[in-house]
Amino acid sequence: MIDHLEESRPEMLEHAETLAADKAYDDTKLIRRLWDDHQIKPVIDIRNSWKDGEPTRSFTKWENVVYTYKGKSIVSAR
């Protein structure tokens, strides 16, 4: 998609500030290329790459803190 725009509509890439896409486009190469080559901020949901199916994982430094695959931390009262 970016290759096609570079060839056919480069002005779109020059004026774009963000690119919104679903998590199917969560790819490090694409994200780096958007920013490094065009200074376009990617707005892309991340894929859940946790294979174990757990909704949260424990944060090793504190017993009462867990986090989700998206990085949200949850602190429980003790």
C-alpha cells in the first residue's frame, strides 16, 4: 500500500500526519517505515501475541500488579 502511494500519489504521503489501521497491520517494519520515511504516526491496534490464553500476567517486581498484552497495568489492593 505504501509503495503504491509513493508511486501514484506521493502528495498524500507528504500531507498525511497519521495512518489508522486495524490490528492486521500491526507490523514493526510498516510502523518504522511510516515514521522513518514519511513522519506519519501509525494508529494501529496491537495483536494479542500471548499464546497461553491468559488475560493478564504478573509483574515480577510487585505481587499486586498485573498487566494485559496491551500494557495496561492493574493494581489490586492488599
